[in-house]
Amino acid sequence: MLIILTTLALLGETLSYTFIANNQFLFYNKYHKNSRLTLKDDDWGGMIGYNGAYYRGQVWILEAEPSRPGCYYWVNEKWTGWTMSNKDHNLGAWNSRNKDRQLWKMTPSREKDGYFYIYSCNYDQKDRVVNPAKKQSEVKIWGGDAFSDAQLWKLVPRFTVKIYTTRCRGTRDDRSNQQGMEWDFVAEHGLMRGVSTSDPIPNLGPYGDALRSSLQEALLVDNVNRENSDSIMDYMDEALTRGKTVSGWEEKMEEWRWTEKVKAEIPAGQECVNVQHMAEFTETSGGEYSITLWAANKVICSEDGVFTDDFIIDLD
């Protein structure tokens, strides 16, 4: 089962993407197909359209404003605290919070084609973000009556998510001996990166929030059963909680993983496998901060070598 959350379906006036708050997204323009809404540096004038290589200045954290349902602060992931702003109909970014200038909402295009307008929640809700047709590198405010593809954007989550169940640490087969046995093993849990990617992850707090929201969305979209969903989310929350307990966030993430000693009973005459829930988070456009959640284990047994259980999600 592969859940690729890289398009946004729009139904009426409501975004079908459920877990938006505190998640992280890129915004692609419709007219300039590869142009992304970008903050190039920590400066008011740093807002641009960019069609080059992926980097974190193109990633935006959407922070909800409780007093204005449907309105969000667009906070840049790379330039911490810098928020997209509309000051007197001029687009920029600022590093302090101002509700009147920095709240935005997404309104579907009239074609219901997966694109939407980014409207200011103020200025009579007419101002919207445009990537002008004649200047791809520019983004600015447009408040006129004319509408165009240059004003339309597609929301692309920072992470794609693949959820599955994997076999680990072999099998135990008692179908010949018919006497039963014990199986001792150590299970690994938590958030883990590849062995070649040990550099610290920047801005870990919002990073963890985005992983959690992306996982919630993936479980919902794929209709994973309630018991498995709750279990996988519990392991995610445990990993994130462990990371926060050691002087804030643990930059190298040593505290985001742990081990557990397991003793399983193998029934007489049965073969058993040790399977584990996994959730792989792959960063958009080949970013270097992909990661995998190792969640619950279960030993599943069978007399005929066919393993079925509600725990299993697409056994690899």
C-alpha cells in the first residue's frame, strides 16, 4: 500500500486534506508549472517564485488562528518565525506576528481542478497571491477583478507516506517437532533514519509536527482500521515525546528510538512470523530528511504457512 499525498482534491468550499494545521507544504503555481512560493532569505523582500532545486525556503508551515476559522499563518520552515505578510497590498515576509496582515485562506478554483487561490483574510478578502505570467521569479498581491492561472496554486505536502507491515527477524517453525518453543528477540521502535544520513535535522519541533500530521492523513486516506491506526499513532507520539524530554529537542534524535525485549510462545505444530508496522516518510523532491517509523510488532502463527491477521497492512 503506497499513499502518495501529492495532490489536493477540493470539494465545494472545503479542502479535503484534513490535517492541515502544523503540517508543512510546498505551493506550486499553475501557470508556471514548476514555480514554487519561496522565501529566499530572512528579509521583507525575500518572497519570490522559484523554479530551481528544492530547498527548505520553499516549505511553509500552516499555523491555524483559532479566532479566524479557515485562516492560517504561512510560516517559513527554513527561516524560522518569518511569516508571509500583506502590508498595504504589498507581499512580503516578517519575523513577528500580526493577525491583520498575516492570515491567509485557500479558496478552490472555479474549475475544481486541485488548484486554489491564496486570499488574504483581511483587505476585504480580495487580495490574493499571484506569480505574474510575465515574470516567473516574482510573487505579489493582486486585488483586481480578473482571474488567471497565475493566481492559482497547488498544495503539495512535504512528506509522502508509505504504510505497510514487514516481516523481521525470520520465522520459527514447529510443524516438524510438534512440541512448541519459545522465541526471544529484541524489537526496535521509534523514528529512524538511514545509516548514511546522520546529520542533525534542523527545526525539529515543526518537523515532528509535520510527520505526525502527515501520518494522520495517510491513515485516514487509506482507511486503516481503528486499532492499527491508534497503535501506529501511539508509537509516533511516544517517539516525539521521548525526543522532547532531553533538553528540548534531541538534535541527532538518539532519544527518538528505543528497543524492547520480547518473549513469544510458538504453539506446537505451527509456523510463526514476527511482523511489524512501518511508516516511511519520504521528503518531496528528494530532500535529505526522510525518515521511518518502526511501530508495533506481533507474532502471527499458522499451521499451513498462510498468515492472516487484522494486524497486517499489506505484508511485504
